[in-house]
Amino acid sequence: MPMEKAKIINTEQTGHRPIEVMFNPPLLEMSSSNSYADLKTPSKSQENQQFIKKNNDSLTVRLFFDTTREGVGVNTAVDPIIDLARVPKNAKQPPRLVFAWGEFNFPCVITSIDHKYDYFDSAGRALRAELVVKFQRCEPEAAAQEAPSPKAQKAEKQVTVKAGENLSCFCVDPKDWRAVALLNGIDNPLLFNQNEMVGMSIELP
């Protein structure tokens, strides 16, 4: 039974063939993190942190390519993956992908790619390459699975918090501040009064 290879699938391009890796990665590196804000307390000796939100998980994969036997430049295998990190024409962000390997499926976008070439032929063509690809989890949009409602068609809005602003500043009706707090996973609105949220992005309903 042949060994199943890992694939990178472009979910936004109709008819796009999954890109199979040349060699399966030796390991998958997963990372999870949370965002916290430091709380100011009357006692400088006491430090408290307020949970803000859970960040999207990330996946780092090291991929190797070798076209020595084929006698062609390794870019023929590398470039299609690098292209997935670029923003397509008439688009606002790189395409949504799925990194799939056996039963492992990771919906994502590419956030960075480090690539190096370490073997060349007499004509100067690179024949071996190594990519370190970092993916960030990005769940498929519900709109892609069902007919969108008028509310779902509204573009998401984000604002950057400035000094002196609080949750009610981002609402047409100041009494609706709880909806903004819930959307952004903010448990303690007093963080705004202490300017702990300055510079952070807030998503608006």
C-alpha cells in the first residue's frame, strides 16, 4: 500500500488540484496561545492579568524538495506552494487552505514561508530546497456553506482602540456595549478605563 502524502488544498479556487508534498514532513509543530492584558493595581507589588481572548492555533511544517533525479529546477515544485501565500489579483487576502495528511485536517491560511536552496547544478539551477511554512487556523466561512442572510453579507468591521475610548464608543446605542464585549471575548470592560486596551483591534457587530 503506497504511503499517503500530505496535501495543501486551495478551497477558494474551483478545480484546483491539491498540491502534494514531495516528502512528508518529519513532524507537525502546533502552537496555541492566549492574549492577556496587565491590570493596574493600587499596589505595584501585585500584578494581575486579565484574559482577553484565545488566539488562533498555528501549525509549522518543514518541507523538503529534491529534483536532482528529474534534472529540472526545484522551483517547479516549490513555487506553487509559495504562490499560496500571495494575495491573488482582485482579492483582499491570501486564499483559505486546508493542510491535510491522513485523518489530520487543518483549515488555515499561510502566514509566512522561509525558504532556502542548498544544491545547484552547473547551470546555477537550484535542485534542492527546504520550506518552513507557518499556517494559521482559519475556519471556513459559514457563508461558503449556505446561502448568506442579509446580516451575514455585512462586511466585518474592526477598529483600533484609542486612549480614552470604551466599549460604548463603538456602539450606535451606548447601551449595546455588552454585545461588542461578547463578540470580542472581553470579560472586564474596566480595562478600557485603565487604557489597557489601547492599540488593540476590536471587531464590531
